[in-house]
Amino acid sequence: MKIGFIGAGMIGKALSTQFAKAGHDVVVSNSRGPESLRETFEPLGVSTGTVADAVARDVVFLAVAWRNIPAALESVDLSGKTLVDTNNPIVMPGFTRADTGGRTSSEVIADLAPGAHVVKAFNHMLSTSYDEGAVVDGAPKVLFHSSDYDDAHAVAQTLIADLGYVPINLGELITGGALHESPGPLAGRVFVEPAASR
């Protein structure tokens, strides 16, 4: 797939490089422009570009700090696109949960990206867990995905499997999203599929 990243922090770097290694065409962007990214990403096989370049891709990953999401999505048209929300509603410093008005963080993001097919995925593990690979002691790690759109679920499932993880569909954003966003019960943990399930 042609994948674009808005955001080039630890999660953006970990995922974009893995997708590039898996054969996907990946471009990473941030608010400072491609020149600020080339030295880090291009040796890893990841192209750098503008936010407009990232948004033009088939699938767009949102991987910025919670406080920067409104600015990152301002003036960006994601209508009809699959938008992969890798974020958690955490305010720094202090690591406190942001006030989302009783909704999941992905529902808030869906409001900021009207028309996008938002899928919550690649958010419940730390970046170091992705850096360590998809397998622990021979068992593949599990990654969750939640969305209100069947096509977005399908995209997330494919991308998760492409990296060697086991995709688990948790349903809609309002239910599944609440489980694997921080501080939900599945967040911050690493799960593997036992041999008996394979």
C-alpha cells in the first residue's frame, strides 16, 4: 500500500520503518517539513515529504502528540480515506488523561477529520515493543483494531498481519476503542497469541 504518516515521533518512526521493510511505499511528514526528517528516515528506506504528500496516500497514519492533533488535522481533507489513529488521549507532562467529553479519543479525532474512515490501531503498545519485533519467544504479538467502518477494519487487519502481528477486531470505536486506548484495560501491555490458538 501507499502509506502516509502525519507525525514522525517514536511511534511514527517504529511503524514507518517496519512498513517500509515489509514492502509498502511509505512517506513520513511533520510540521517542520521534510528537511528535518531526511537524515533520520531516508537511510531506513522511508521517504520524507510534506503533510500534503502524506495525506495524498491511500492510508494515512496519525501519530502526533494529543495536544498537537487539532493543528495537525486543520485544513487537511481526509474524506473517504482510511485514517489510522495511533494516538492516546494523554496530556504531558504528568501523563494524565485528556478530557474527551465522555467519548473515546478516536471519536474526537473523527470529528476533527470529517469524512475519514477512522480506525484505532497500533496504539496500545509502547514504541519499544514495536522496535523489539512482532514475536516473543516464538509467539506472535497481538494488535487490536476498532472502527465504525468495515473497510477500515480490513485495512488495519491487513497491515497488522503484514508486520507479523495477529490482528484482533474489537468492534466499534465507542466500545472497542475504549478498551485499548490509554488508560483502558488493554493499553500499555503486550499480548501474544498462545500456540494452542495457532
